[in-house]
Amino acid sequence: MLQPLLAKLTSTGVNESCIPGLKLYRSNAPTSATPTLYEPTLCLLLQGNKQILLGEEMLQYNPLQYLLVPVMLPVSGKIIRASSNEPYLGVSISLDLRELTELVIDLGDKVPRQPAPARGISIGDADLDLLSVFQRIFALLERPQDIAVLHPLLKRELLYRLLLGPAGSHLREFTLLDSQASRIGKVIDTLRQRFNQPLRIKELADVAHLSESALFQAFKAVTSMSPLQFQKQLRLNEARRIMLYEGLEAATASYKVGYESPSQFSREYSRLFGAPPKADVARFRQTL
């Protein structure tokens, strides 16, 4: 499984592919902790080791394990084992909850229904059935003419294997209309759309149809952080993006993402990314 990917992954960092939603990752050395936003995604680690920090919870991610993220989450990731001889290798495939919901409906009672914790991230061992689907997806990299027809089928099979496996109950929770996970998913969508506006807990509680205290408890169960901490990470990650790719100054970026005080923005930015905005952006550009 590794050799075809090694041939494709000649450059380090994130490598886009010809397959929609599929990204390939390579690192020849360990990295420091890097804050980022995970979109709904399924990742597979092929070689190396990585640690994921979600809120205050540290998760270990090892070869032939998958990382499942059904909702957008701010996390911090650190590659802890990689070398030029044995580089860190990973892949990610974007998830569409609409496709997932349709498949849950089609499968009906076949999807495990035992109670599952409403967590926004989970790690599990990839079984042979799941690895087989990944291998056939990787084979499409050598046959781009087959992608349009075969990739949608393989993507559906990938979701099918996930739903019928150990992660099925967890994943199903995010597709159910009145589940705690689904309600918090709606709150996350609201925060994403309005991250640069003042945070009103009552409005978020109304979105989730929960009391304010129940919202805090449920939100932390899914994300390992409070709504305010979540919003802050959304703002800071977006500010970093627009400074990097739109060339905005730090003060302008701070106002654009909802801060009223550039000095407060700079303090919180430094706390998250380990350096003031200008220095961090300059450092990050050197890696692009």
C-alpha cells in the first residue's frame, strides 16, 4: 500500500490529489504542535506517529489507525515519529454528512444502535475491509480516467464500512435529527457562520433546543471546549488564513474576525500559535 503513495508523495507537507476530497501528507521529520481546523474528515495513518490535542485531551494516533472527525473541530496536531528513511505518511478524505445520512437511512437497522458517546473525534483500528477500500481508492491515482465513475462508489463503500464497524454508533449519532451530537453539530455550524459576531449563549442554546447549562455540558462532550473557546479558535485560525493568503496586516485581520482590541488579538494569537502574528506568518510562509 505504501509504495504507490511514496511515488506520489515526493514533496513534504500537504499534497492535493486528482481525486476529489483526497489529500496526501508527508513529513520527513517530527513537527511541533500545529493548531488547525479539521473539517468533517476521515484520516488514515500509514506510517509514523502523531498526537492530536483536542481541548485538554491528548490522543495518540498510530499506523493503520483511522481518525474520524464528523464535525468541524479546532485541534492541534504534532508528528512525533518521522524520518527521511521512514517518513510520516497519511491520507485524508473529506466527509459529507448528507451522504452519510442518506446511507444511514438506506441501511436502517443494520447500523449499530448501542449508545455511543457524542464525541467530535474518534480513533480506531482500520480492519481489512476498510483498508481494502482505501487501497482501491489509492489505485485510482494511477487510473484517473476511472475516477468519475468509481470514486463515488468507493466513497459510499467507505462510509458503509465505517457505519457497520466499531465507529458506526458514534458516526450515526451525528445523522440523527434529535441526538445530542446532531444538536451540537448545528451549534458548530452557527458558530462557523457567525464567528466574527458577539457570542450569545442563549441564541446557541435555542439553536440546540437545550438549556444554557445543558448546552455547555453537551458542547464540551463533543468538542472538549466551551463555545467561547471554540469561537476564539475559529477567529484566530481565520485571522491566520487571511494574513497568509490575503496579505492583511494583523490589526486589520483582528477587526475582520471580530476582535475589538488588536492587542488582545495579538496576545491570544501568540498563546495559540506560539509567536506574534507577524513573526508566525513569516515563519509559516517559509514552509509553503
